[in-house]
Amino acid sequence: MHTITLIPGDGIGPEVTRAAREVVRASDAAVEFEEVAAGMRAGEEHGSPLPRAVFDSIDRNRIALKGPTQTPFGGDYRVPIERAGSGGRTIRRVYPSVAIALRKELGLFVNVRPVRNYPGVASRYEGVDLVIFRENSEDLYTGIERMVDESTAEAIKIISVRASERVARFAFDYMGTRRRRLTIGHKANVLKMTDGLFLRTAQEVAKRHPEFTVDQRVVDALCM
């Protein structure tokens, strides 16, 4: 029997995780769920939107099913975290949201989103079979901001070779033999230093994989 950490979250989170849990149970998989609270509701009930018990459970089970967690718009909302570190020490850090705290603390650097058609399910498009790889650890989601003066706010966009190379390598490794084309989405036409660095790094990684067709698109056009 394997145990999965279950984080219902906020809003529709409890509803969708309940449905997902029923699907897993219907498969007769030998699993059980350990429910822990995170999000706005957890903040009200436990004094923290991301209690230490969440990290303790994930560290113990090594797998989690998480519903969406609410983040207030604007203001100075912050998520302080406390978790066990090496040598018995306690780690304390602060993040702008529960989702970002989990990504950063657990090293979840890439969001993998498969998109495909299934037989018998009506869709606007046919023959869709692609995977989106979104880098999760950098860019504006680092949440580094400051007030330049009382009427001007500034956000810092962080892009590094290390993180850019890591997500590009992951994408090529993931695709394996199934797919032979990778499109790099970026905004290097305007953000020439940051997204320019991301684009160049991904293209350098692509040189190690001549068996793939690799192109690039400005993200505006890619989304359209």
C-alpha cells in the first residue's frame, strides 16, 4: 500500500481532488490518501496557509495530489514556511503564494502539461498530441518586487543559464522517441537580455539533439 499526500486546497479544489481521488480508487490501485490542509482555509484554521505538516507529509510520502490554492490579488500577502532541514535545523522562508512556495521548496522546476485528443470525445481540433513544458522556478514568479517611490512599483525578472538549460534538457529527455519537434516559446523580441538568454541557452541544448527539429516562436504568436 502506498500513501499519497492529499491537499484539497481552496475554491473548487476540494471538489476536483475528490473526483480525482475517486478515479484513483476506481482503478483498484493500492493507495491511500493522507489529507493535509494548505491555502486560505488552512490559514484561517491553522494560522498558516502552508503549515509544516504539509512538508512533513510530502517528505514522508514522496508524492502529492494538490488542488488549486487561492492567492489574494494585490496587497502584501506572503506565505511564511517552516520545515525540517538537514542536521535537525529548521528552515524558514517567505513566498508570495502557496503554489510558488511548494515549487521552490520541493524543486518543482517544470510544469508538464500533455494535451491530446481522445477517441469519442468531441473537440474543436483533431489530431492534437503535444506537451507543454513551462519553467517554474524563475521569471517574474520569483516574486521579487519593490516600491521605487510612492507611485512606482518594480518587479525583477530573473533568468539564469542553469534553470534554462535544466528545463530544456528535461524537455528533450521527456520527448524521447515519441516526438521529433520542439518549439521554444519566448519574448526575446522585447526582453532581449532575459528571454534572449533563455532562447540562446535552449538553442545550445538543442545542438546536442540533432535528431530533433527545433524552432522558436514569440509567445504571443505561439498562443494565438
